[in-house]
Amino acid sequence: MTTRILCVDDDSNILLGYQRALRKQFQIEVALGGSEGLAAVRNQGPYAVIVADMRMPDMNGVELLAQVKEISPDTVRMMLTGNADQQTAMEAVNEGHIFRFMTKPCSPQDFAGALQAGLLQYRLVTAERELLSKTLSGSVKMLTDVLSLVSPTAFGRASRIREPARKIALILGENELWMIEIAAMLSQVGCVVIPEDVLARQFRDEDLSRSEQEAFAAHPLVGRDLIKKIPRLEGVAEIIGYQEKRFDGSGTPPDGRCGKSIPAGSRILKVALDYDSLASRGSSPEMAIGELQYRRGWYDPDVVAALQKALNVTKVHVIREVKLDQLRDKMILAADLKSMQGTLLCAKGTEVNPALRLRLRNFACNLGICGPIEVFIPLEQADEETRVLERLQVTGGRMT
């Protein structure tokens, strides 16, 4: 932990006086003027305490301390001025967020006392942050270790979504990145109450009993109630509690929140989790993004767009329902295609070709096909089809 102090003034004699008078008590460095002081903070920091004169020609003390707050927020900031008017004091407090405001002349004893108080404040701030950091990191590690032992399936899912969630948050410019990363790591903690075989079937998109569905649907709230007991993780707990909430307000928990009122971290987790489910079942990034976009009202469009950017997906495929005679080569089935008797004819992900179309026509004539047929098609092609349909509606079915 540093104990270095930086004094900034445009008078070199005053700076030398600080060093001579206080060198036995403090580790004092000096900077001549605001620009030099700012450069010292950037290149030689951090400093425990910075004392700045108010009246300097290139940059006044308020401007300097305001920038110091952005660069080194833990540094304790003090102002020393010979013009102690009310306006100066207000600017120093409101813009520089200073710890002490001192007037010239300031005796060596008073100056030393202010520096001692500043060093104590710095130790309190940094010690609390270090303790909090170690406590939180230890708690998170303990919970993820427990999850990995009790439910490897859930732990694997949480591990996979951490990086996509982080990238989405970075693209969206979210401020609380650490909170979103921890929420991603702990998003599946509530799954510890669900049998491992149930989780495996859920993530494979297999049928669950009603009670199994209810148990899985409750896991975000179970996780929320576990995490909120850890001090300073209340925001993380809220993100976890709303991770299955849809953008239109449906989903868990069943309250009135919808749209942007849902925590940003929850909206990010919802997209990351559902994308992971699609990718784990074999969907390509283009298909998975298309399926996310097809689910109207489920997701924040900005989050889906951020995921698309993070994955560097340029050609998005969307899902459209078509009739048998509308199937075209290169289309890809977006869902399993079955006969009327329930026989699997073609699996999801199959690419349409002439032989497949002929086979499906024969099945349709003899056994019947359970429709409609869902296919992935390029977004630009889907948009063109939509425009054609709109023109037909406007002209009463006549092509113009």
C-alpha cells in the first residue's frame, strides 16, 4: 500500500519548502503546475494523497483534482488556496470531491496533520476494498466449487456463458462489468436442488414432467435467495433472479417488470443462456442468432445485436414457415419434420436438396406430413419475401 504524497503548485519555492519541512515525516514528491501534476499521476501513480494549489496558470486545482478522481479514484484529494471564497470552495467540493480544503498560509503543523488524516483515509478506503475483494472472490470461488461438485452440468453451462456475457456487456458499455461476470458464474447455483439427470434432459431439450419443469423454472429464484445473503452481492442476486425473464414481461418471476426495467445484467444473461442452449444442441452461430431473433418479445434487441457483433456473425438466418411446394435447395430445416404418425422424416439442421424434396413429396402423398415446415433462410431473403407479401396485400393480391 503506497504512502506517497504529491504536492502540486506553480511556485517552486513553496514546493521545496514542503519537502524540507516534512521530509522526515512523509514521502513527498512535487510537480510544478497542473499539467506536470497530471502527468505524474498518470505515469508514476498511484499516490495516497494529492495536495493541489487552486491558482495555477495552465490548470487550476479544481480541474486537476477532478481529473485525478477519474484516473485514481482512491487517491485522497486536498486543496490549498490563498483565495478561500465560497465559490472556490463549492467548486472544489462538487467537482474535485476533495477531502480537505486548506487556506494559505498553512502552518507546517496543520499541514502535517492534514496529510496524516489523508493517509489514514487512504488506508481505510484501500483496506476496505481489498477486504471486500478477497471476501467476494472467496465466496464466489466457494460457490462455484460446490456447483462443480454437485452439478457438473450446471457448472459447465455457467462457465460457458461467462465470456459471451462479458463481451456483450463490453459492447453495450455496461458500467458494472464485474457484477455481470459474477452473475454469469453464479447463474446456475440454484440448480443444486435439481437432480443431475433432470438438468441433462432439460439442456438437451427433452420432455420433462410437470414437477420437473416447475423445479427447473424455480432455479433462478433459488439462486437469488442464496446469493443475496452475501454482503455487497445484492445486485448480483437480482440479476440472477431475473435471468429467465423475457423482454415482454413473461417468464420468471411473474411480476410487472418488462423491457428496460429488467436489470441489464439479466437481459444479457437471458440471451447468453439461450444462445448456449442452441449452440449446445448443434446450431451454428448464424442459426442460433436467427432463432433468437425469431422469438418475438423474448429478448432485448440491443442485447441480441451485441451478441451478433461479439460473434462476428454477418449473415443471419431467420426461421420462416413454408409449405412443401415452397421448399428450395439450400434451405435448412429449423425443426424436426415428422409424418402424421409421428415418424421422424428429417432432423433439424438438414439441408434441403432435390432428393429430399422428392422424398418429402412421396411421404406427403402416402402418409402425410405434420406441418407447417420451419426452415432457416437468410435474413435478406426473408425481408424480400415480407416486402412481396406486403405489396400483394396493398394491391389486393395483384403483383405490381
